[in-house]
Amino acid sequence: MSDEQKQIYPEATVGALIYNDDGKILLFRGAKFGDGWVVPGGHVEMGETLDQALRREVMEETGLEIDNIEFAQFQDAINPPEYQKQRHYIFLDFFARVSGGEIKLNEELQEFNWFDPKTVLKEQKVAYGTQKFVLAFNERVKNKKHGLFGRECKDCEKLRMECTEYKTGWQRALADYKNLQAETSKRRGEWAQMSEVQILEEFIPVYEHLKMTVASCHSREGGNPDAWIEGVKYVLKQFADILKAHGVEEIKTVGEKFDPKYHEAAGGEEVEGKEAGEIVKEISGGYKVGERVIRAARVIIAK
């Protein structure tokens, strides 16, 4: 049987109109396609996506790598005149930008050239299917529906420099911010140490006065309870002054109404003349800074 008789369904093929950053398009010629300029492409193999098939065919026929792949159109090609074999094809056309590689033609293509897409149809013999492809490319560029396909804009260099400056500035700002974070973390540790030292320095005189009070009582024969008590009261006042200076307040207890926010009930007693819930005894004091409770006061309340 001939090839024409063997074909039952149309064959799906992919083709790439390759362009570069100068806006020129790459066309090829080969004996297989007569003397008209064509685009590289071929059949979609089983298990391949269109993207994979396009990249493979371009690499096999031209040695080039492509990116920015974009579907352009499809063409119904029934017995195209530039093909040696009479077949029915479905051309799936894609635009693609050359991104790397070096042109190395295979046995199907023997010549290549970069053309201005605006004039190539007037100056060169281009295969019928490829003519529609070039026209579609020019229409897309004209309408700017999908950008200029990598062509340089008027102020591209200026904008590129501005982008680089912005990126550099952003990177510098990010580095400064990270340095600031590290410095702040270091300072925070130093501040915490300084705060601890400051508090210790404030409590050292209190400790010294308490030692002096105890030593004074032991040095006197028989001791002097009144003097010792006065000394302890003075030390307590020093403690209270330091706590107050740091915003620490004692939580009021005896005579106050029990408040679970500030108090912890350690028990209850029946006390004549006291309302239920009134605090009648403090077991251990409570402290707060503003409204934040450092330690709740443990109390006995009236039943």
C-alpha cells in the first residue's frame, strides 16, 4: 500500500516560529520541503506533551533551546504542496524565543537564516503553511496582545538600569535589616544583663543594712529588741521603696472583697461581723505591676 492509503487519521505535528531578542525570525530550507523557507517541527510522539514534542523537534533539527513558548494557531494542512509525501496534517503552531544552543542542522534541513518578519514574505519564497505563521507573528507584534516577543523597547536599557538599582537597593536594605535584627538581639541581651545588675545594685544596700542590724544586736550584751525591730523596719522600708520604684505594688488583702484576679483562697473561716467573701487574713502577700499580677496573694476569707 502507498503512504496515502495507509493514513487513516490526520497527523498532529508541532512547529516553532523561533525569534530572537532583536525581533528577527529563524527560517530553514531543506530538500524535503522544496525551495521554500519553513519552520522546524515534526510529529508528536506517543506519551509526549506538545511542549515536550516542540522542544525535542527543535533540538533535533536545529540544536537550539527555546523558551517563552506560546501557542499561535492551528492549520488544517491537506496535501501541502511543499511536502514530498501527500498527507493530511494538523499543524499546531507555536511562537518560541531562542534561549541557548548553537545551530546544528540535521539531514532534513540544509540552510538557515534570520529574517525581518515584516519583509520576508515580500523578499523570499516562503512555504504556504509558514506564510500564515509569519503573518500571525506580525499581527501579534502589531497588536501587542502578548508583548513584543522579546524585542527591545525604546527605554529598555534605562528601565533595566533602574530595575537593577532598585534590586540593589532592596538587597542592601534587606542586609541592613538583618544586621539590625542581629544587633537588636545582641543589645536586648545586654539590656537584660544591665537591668539585672541595676536591680542587684539597688538590693545590695538593703542586704548590707540587714547584716548590720543583725550584727549590732549580737554585739550588744543581752541585745536590744527595740533597736533590732527598728532596724528590720528600716530594711523593709528600703525593700518597699525599691519595689515601688520599679512599679511593683502590693495587692491589698485584709478587709477587701475577694477577687480571684488578685487573690488565691487558702481557706475560709466563720468570723462574726464579716460578710461572706471578705478577706480576714493574709497568708502571703501578692504583687502586681499595673494590672499584671506577678503573684496572687494567698488569703483566708470569711464564710
